[in-house]
Amino acid sequence: MIPVENIAITPSGPSKLTRLRNWQSHEFWVRLFARPLSILCLYPIADIPWVTPNLLTHVGNLFFAAAIAAMWLDHWIWAAVLLQIHLIFDNMDGTLARYRKCGTEFGSFYDKISDYFGTSAMFMTVGWLAYQQDTSRPHLILVGCLLAMSELIMGYSKWLTVALYLKKKGTRPGSVRSGEVPPPARTPAQWALWGVDSVARIVLFEEMDYFFWVGLALVMGRLDWVIYLLTTVRFFAMLGTVVVRGVEMRRLDAATE
């Protein structure tokens, strides 16, 4: 991370709010919950030099660890709340890095690797606790592990593809998550359509939406159904991701021959 004394934080050009709206999410729960609250929380602190993206990642990881600990201690409502707070911080760190234009390769690596450690622990914990609710179904432990494995394989195939594109072509396929994406200007009607589209995306069960689903299952006290649901959807998503990424790599080979 760039030393804080070298960070230029004097506002210029677009408004502060516009510069904080520097990434357009597609996941249902991030759009409607995490992104708005991350911007709201960052607005008063974004120009404080000692508040750095890596510091926000540290804090987010602490909330993630606390949420998992709360699951084991049977404080499931608290666990659900802490998971949502973690998700907010998980959006704040990248937003702040883009706002200050101070992102680093280590910061990106640290953010992603801690996410995968945390989600793997969360899914395996949910599988174990679902089994504890009904010990006649020991396969729930394996289902939780399968969900964790599916997320790891999808993440590995995605970022391996990105790394190979960078190595061979010096560019990434599609948009670059670490880069700034200016916010669109929407009319009231367009905002209404955006809201409808955001709600409709709940059925896609995208990557960051599992914080919503796990939180809901914790509140309802039914961990079994969320494990079955997420594992089924994300396992087939993993298979599709592997095929798509493999095709991308074949095309890259063909383009560089």
C-alpha cells in the first residue's frame, strides 16, 4: 500500500460521492445492501490518511472471524449481523483504493485470499452445524465441504485466467475489477428499472449473494436448506465456469500462435 503521506486526497474534478461510486456491482445483495452502505460509511472517512484500504480489509476480516465464532457459540442472530457488516467492509476497501487511486497488487491479493479463507471456513461451519441440527444426515458435512470446494475452484479458475491474460497479452478479459468504473447517470425511471432488475437477480445466486442466504438461514435457524440450495447452484456454476474459462484459454492460445 502507498505510504499515507504520499496519498493525494485533495478533492478535484467529480464530486466526492461520484468518485466513491466507482464500481458498478451486478450481484443482488451487493447492489441493494453492501454498496450503498459502504459508500455511506466511507463518505465521512475517505479522506482520513490513516484509514487505508488494507486497514479496512483487516477490520472486515475480524468481523468475518467473529461471525464464524458466533456460529460455533450458537449466537446465530449475531452471526448473521456480523456477516453483513463484514460484507460492507469487503466493499469499502476496494472502493477506497479506487477513490484514492492507491491500489496495490498486495492489497488485491490480501483481499481475495482472505475472502477465500473466510468463505471456506463459513461453508464448512454451516455444513457441520446443519449436521448438528439433524445428526441423521452426516452427509451435510460433505455438502458444506463441496460448497467450499466449488467456490475455491471457481475463484482459482477465474484469477488464473486473469493472470494468464496479463502474462500473454498485458490485458484482462472484460472489465477490470480493480479499475475505476464511472457511475452512470440515471433518470428516476431508470433507477426504478435498476431496482426491479436488482431484486430480480436474487434468483441468480451470484458469488456475494451467499452472505444474504447464509444470514437468512441463520436467522430462520434452518442451515440445512441453505446448504442444499447453495451447493446445488454453485456446484453447477463451478462446472460452467471451468468450461468457459477453458474455452477462453483455448482462444488465447489460438490468438498467440
